[in-house]
Amino acid sequence: MFGRVAWVGPSLALSLLATHSLADPLTAQEVRDFMLGVKMSGVLVETNEQWFECISPNGETVYNIEGQISTGFVEIDEDGRTCFTYPRATTTSTSCFTVEEQDGKKVFVEVASKLRFRVDELDPTFDDCPISAPVS
């Protein structure tokens, strides 16, 4: 038996394409300019969990997702890939992302899982990273 092919029209086809990221990742310099020396917050798109990240100008970070706080550092490679590392007493975790502009907002897209951390608020007035960084 042969399957049927239906014409969906250009508007439906375009709306289906819009659900996937077609954005080019930011360059390394664009990522540095955007995220070093800032406080930012947003949501993990897939779960709607709230997160907060404070990143000092030298790349030290304080990260809070739903009350779980980690301290660590971020490194940005020459292709703009952004890796956050959080050393712990028994293990160290590293997660790498591309950073994209989607619907006017910056989005960290995790390289392995494709989870998306959308930035909803950005505070470029860096003073310090509080160890008890609030989720708000």
C-alpha cells in the first residue's frame, strides 16, 4: 500500500519549520561580549525550571537552578562553544553549549542533549557573584 502525500501549503510548512532552531550560533567574541561580567536568569525551556547565573569578567560562575547552587567557571572556545564546569567534592560536571539568538532572546543550546536555556533577564552591571544567587 502506498502512503498519501498531502499538500500542506506554504504557511503550514513555514510554521512547522519555525518550531526548530534555524539560528546560527553566536561567534566566540559575541558570546564573550554578551555573557562575561553579567547576571542573567531565565528558564529551561523543556521543563520551565527557573535558573540564575552570575558570570564574573574572568569566567567564574555561580549557578542556581531551582535552589541547587553550583560554583565553577566557563570557557569559550574559538568557535563560540561555551562550556560550564562545576567542580564538586566527588565529581566534576561539564556541560557545553552553543549560544543562539531565538525570537529576540539569547538561548544556550546544550550540545549533547539539545536542552535549551533561554535568557529572559540580563543585568550587565556586574558587582560580584553572590554565593546564594537567587532564582528570580
